[in-house]
Amino acid sequence: MPSRTNPLREIEAFNRGRLPNLLALKYRKMAATPFGYFRGTNHLFHAAWPGQAWLERMPAVWLNGDLHLENFGTYRGDNRLVYFDVGDFDDGCLGPAGRDLARFLVGLSLVARELGLGRSEGALARIFLAAYRGALCGGKARWIERRTATGLIGMLLKDLERRTQADLLLKRTQVKKRGRRLREDTGKALKLPKAERDRVIAFLERFARHRADPDFFTVLDVAQRVAGIGALGLPRYVVLIRGSGRPDGAALVDLKCQTGSTLLPRMRQRQMRFASEAERVVEIENRMQAVGPAFLTAVKVGGRSFTLRELQPSADKLDLEAVQPDAAALEAVVWSMGELTAWAQLRSAGRDGSANIDDLIAFAKNADPFQRLAALSRDWARQIEREWRDFRASPLARQAAKAGTLPQEA
């Protein structure tokens, strides 16, 4: 694997200008585990891409750009049904299939070691690649059926399908004298400066004018949203809106600033032109997912590009720390993720420069590049563990550890 001259300097430069309290939280999460570091440094991962000929010869596909276990999860589609699929397309673009496969396999190696399943590391990689190749050879884009899903994914889907809007509002909001407001004591939402708050409210007022039911989007409250690792410290808002007007009919909207893909500038493939960074994310997400999430729209707030989507009671990423799966449970999940990755690529095949289905089938039938990819990813994971140890001992991590923590921060 190619080594970087100064990862710490690159991390500091990449994150410059972010909100200090959320940047400190990001660094604390990165210092906690090698996988947390991996999640927070996608820009370093793509900068270290080996660029060997056999990797660049892989067929061009629409890429998620940050494929790892915790970027799969449940959401309610615009048809109001719950799905489990790949998500978070902030770094999406067109490029060689190996980019997403390597990203997933490196993260899988790190997770296996953290869960004490290091002996299963090679087996897990083989399971993911076998599922991926088998699904590509099938040549048909499918999705995970809610009624027949089993194991950890089945439990997630069945549990989350039962969650109600009232459950979400109870968790994220509270009723005060002035009406329902966002809670700021959970570590999920932080108070905004007045000017920033007013800017978001003014945007929603303009947005509502073009909706069938403008009153649905009447703003009740706005806060800085705290979620994920990679985007922590960038503008991201949770907006409480009136919704249906019933006592538990209020709704939540997620507004996420899209600053650009860390992967796209490194691609040799000619890229499709999008009107904005948010348009890129929305278009790729709609192409690769079985069904698009509710409300997903590209918008401008204060001249900056944002994605808007509904924040749902059924939306949940796969939280490995909370679930702590054993080897068998993780194997089943990894198999499904391999299939979902292939189905997403089949679903978007032949679009604006991506390989067609016949080319993807031919690619899947040759075992050699997949064996080489698995070996490359194991070595890469070891390098990332070394970088993580250096980061954990760095002034960036030490200063973040001394900074004030957020409410209920683990």
C-alpha cells in the first residue's frame, strides 16, 4: 500500500472551518476505534488508492463512494414502505467497481477485529464477494423483502416498521408553553445562532410555497443536527415542521450540506454534469436504491447546496456497537450487503458511462481480481490501524479529548 507523507496534516486541513465543538466530537469518535478513524477519513482512503492497472480495468459503475457496514440501514421510501438498503451517497460518482468493494472490505476487516472475530476476517471477505459476484451473475436488480427477511436485518425491518411518528416525536421533541419544540438535551440537536436559524426558516417558507400543502411545512423549531462521523462540523439542520396538524402529526426534516465528493476529483472516467452537489447526491441515490427515500430533494439554503429528506421513525443505520453481532449473524448481514451492492450497480447499469449488465456479468465470472482485492484490503486495514494509533496519540486527538462533551455523549 502507498504511504501518506503526513496524514495528520491532511486531516487537519480537510476539516478546517468546521464547528469546533462538533469537530472535537468527530475527532473523539475517530480516536475511539480504528473503524471510527476509517469512517472519518474517507478522503485519505481515496487519496491512497494504489491505481494499479488491474484495479483501473474493472468496469465503471455508479459508486456509493463511502461503502461500509454502517452505511446500510432502513428507511421509509416515497411509497411509504420500509426498506433496508445502502445509503449516504455524499461521495457518489462514476468509477471502477473496485473502489466501493475495497472500501467495504477494508472496513469489514477493521470491524471483524474490533468484534473479536479476527479469525473470521478472511471468511467474511469471501462471503461478501461471493454474494456480490452471485448477484451480478444473476443479472437482475432485486431488493430485500420485508416479509421474508431473516436474522439481524429481518429484526431491524420488523422492529422499525412498528415504530410510529409519535415514538419519534417523543424521543426528539417536547411540548412547552409555546408548543412542540426540539429537545436539546440528547446530543442529537444543538441550538443555532439566530441569524442561521432565521436563514433556514426563510428557506422553508420559500420551499413550502411550491408544495401542494404549504401549511405542512410550517416551521416550529430548527437546530443543528448531530449525526454520523464524516460530515460532523458541517452545516446540518433538523427542522420540526407542522405536518398534518394533529397532536402527533408534526414531522422532522433533515437538511444536510453537500460540499462535494472526496472521490470524484480522483476519477479518470468522464463524469456526468450535475446542477449542484446536492443534485449529484439525489440523482445517484435514486439510481442505485430500490426505492428513493421520502422527500429527497436537492435545495439551496443561503446559497449553499443541501439535500432535504424526511427524518423518519423508521430510519436507522446498522449500529454494530449496539448490536454486537456474533460471527454467524455478521456473516448473514455481510452476505446481504454483498447482494445489495451488486443490485445497486445492476440497477444503475448502462447509465451515463456505467458498464452494461452483460459487462458486469462477465466481470463477476473472473475470480482473479476478487482474490487480489481481498488480499489488498487486508493489508490496507493493517495500515489504517497503524495510522489510527498515530492519530490517537496526536495533539488533534488529545485536544479533542479535553474539549467539552455534548449532552449524553458516550
